[in-house]
Amino acid sequence: MASTTPAGLVIRPRHMDFDLPNPLPRHWHGGDAFKSHLFDAMSVMFPDGERFFIDSVRQFRDQIDDPVLKEQIRGFIGQEGHHSREHLEYSNRLRDLGYDITRLERRAQVRIRYTQKKFSAKRQLAATAALEHITAIMADGLLQNPEHLQGAHPVLQRLWRWHALEETEHKAVAFDVYNQVCGNRKLLRRAMLMGTFFFMLDTSRGLIHMLQRDGLLWNWRVWRDGLKWTWGKDGIFRQLVRPYLDFFKADFHPWQHNNLELLHQTRVEFEPQALAAAN
């Protein structure tokens, strides 16, 4: 198993314009409120979260001498910047449907400001490396299992697959920077526990708010089917428990989850030239 970032990995932002449906279908994921709003709730957190990731990595860019990693940092910043813009547009579509997106965003913004004011730059970078692992294993789950988005609106399906592809490409950048400038595993594990708690809290709050606005919060069938889909026998989150726990191993590196082949297969969807090269 690979324990470092693969040689020759190119991280380049793709300039996408998804032209999200306007208005956004309220339950765009096959008419399922729980599935739609779980993705929606995660999306609302991305713009502020990704700006935080960019800032935390940028603080150490001048300390990196490795030209390959420096180039990957550029790609990481570019990709996260594009994700932030697309998900802001997504948030505006949700706002148009009557959800209080501003209130959901504000909670995260206050916490990020507190973190940037009170925590050291290394702790901020540790938080980024930890949260990038969470997004990376979710991205892998999405790309490995196309059925997770089966029945979803095609534009939203494509947006989430694009985001998953780029999260996979740059999944080790913050981790590699952290290893070069600090490398303290204890700090990294603490950051993961804290990051997981707030990720689950923010996502749950967003999901609950949107279901409440839809008048479905107390619909037991919505929760029964939703919890089965997330945590049941083949649940999308249950499948991630083992790769999540790998992060706590003393010698862990994100590319030990070597999905390079899957990355190349998915690139073909977004790069016509990749398809031409394959034929």
C-alpha cells in the first residue's frame, strides 16, 4: 500500500459552470427529503470551511521547499476556491426555497473566527488535515458507489461527483504540509475528534432545519428510511467507519487508501482529453 502521495499526481482546478436548476427542486435526490437535505446541509458548510482550509495551508506555504508540494498547494487552493464558489451558488438556491441558510452559515462562521483568533496556526492546519480526511473518505464512497446518487437530478449528481473527484486529488496536500511543518500526531488526533464532532453537529442542524421547514421533521418514515440509508447494513456512513479510524494509526497517510485508478476513471467524465488519451 502506498504511504506517500503518488509521484506525478497533478492537482489542477477545473473551471466548471453547473448552471444549477432555478428553482432548485426541493427534494432533488429522487424525491427523497432526507437524502436531498443531508447533501444540502453539507454543502452549506463548504464555502466557509474551504476558505478556512485555504487560509490554514497558505500560512505555511513559504516554509515549504519541495517544488512538487508547492505546486500541489497551488492546485489545492485553486480547487477549494472553485468549490467554495459553486457551493455558494447552491446555498443561494436553497435560500430561495425559504431555508434560513444565513443562520446555518453564521454558526460556522463564528466558530471559524474563534478558531483563527485563539488557536495556533499549526492547530488550524491540523484541523484542516483532519477534515480533509473526512471529505476524502466521503468522496471515495461517492465515487466507488454511484448508486449513492442514483435518481438524483443530473446537474446535482455531476456537481457532487466533480467535488468528490477534486477532494480525492488533493486529499493529502494539507496532511503533507502538516507533516513537513509539525508532524505531531497527538495534535492531529485531537483535531480529528473535535472536527468530527462539529461536522456531525453542523450537518445534523442543517438537516433538521430543512426537514422542519418542509413539515417533515416528525415524519417517522423519513427518519426510518434516512437512518437506514446512512447507518444501516450497507449505510453510506457505516461503510466509512473503518477508513475513518485508519486516521488514528501512527503511520497513517491519506494515500494508503490508494484510489488512484478510480480517480483516473472519474477524470474522464470531466476532461474530454483524458478520454481521448485512454482510446
